Amino acid sequence: MDTSEAPATRRIIRLVGVYDADHTLRGEVSYWIGARLGRRHCSLCEITHGSVRQRPEWKSCRAGLPVPFETFHRDDQPDAVREAAGARAPVVVAETVSGLVLLLDPAALDTCEGSIDRLVDAIEQAAERCGLIWVES
């Protein structure tokens, strides 16, 4: 389908990822220690971050996506995103003109196994299943 003919309500205007961690210093340190000890797990963190910082490959990938990809933590995500995600994390949600659509839940993100390429493929496949269309921002 030609994206210029796609209904505006089906066009993805932004992607939102929510990490299964809190954004406070205490939350970040707690997650980091827990992850190293095998007690905490966030599959979105594993895809986008190395042991401390965002992976350069993720920054490059995100910059090349056709729409912005914003990330939040459990405790700082917008209420509408929390509602669309069913209060689960980690998740990836698509924002369209008509609202938010959950694309990837925690189980779907786990199947990416830390791979940026698998994340992008999973997002594209989920968007297609939901009848959503990518457009340039």
C-alpha cells in the first residue's frame, strides 16, 4: 500500500519503549546490580544498552528509524502509555493519530534476545499485524 493513501489514523507517528526499571539514581543502580547478579532482567535494556550506556549501534539504528523512538522507565512513562501497555514493562508501543497500540509485550521483547535487528523486525511485523503504516517523520 502506498503510504500516502494510508488512513492517517493508521500511520505510526512515534514509537515508545518502556524499560522495566525506574529512572531514579537508586532505581538505575538497583537494576544494574540486580542484572549483574541475575536477579533483574529487562529485555529492552539488553537491546538498547551495554553495561552502562546506550549502545552506539542502538543510537545509530534509532536515528535511522522512520519515526522517533522515545524511551521511558516504569515510573516516568506517560499515563496513556502505561494504560496501553496494561501496566506491563518492558514494552514497545506505537503512537498513531487515533491513539496508542501495544506492539511488543515483555514476552515478545524476550524473543529478540538482545538483538537490535530482531527488535526492528519484531516492531515491523507487529505493526503490520496491527494494520499500521510507517511514514517518514
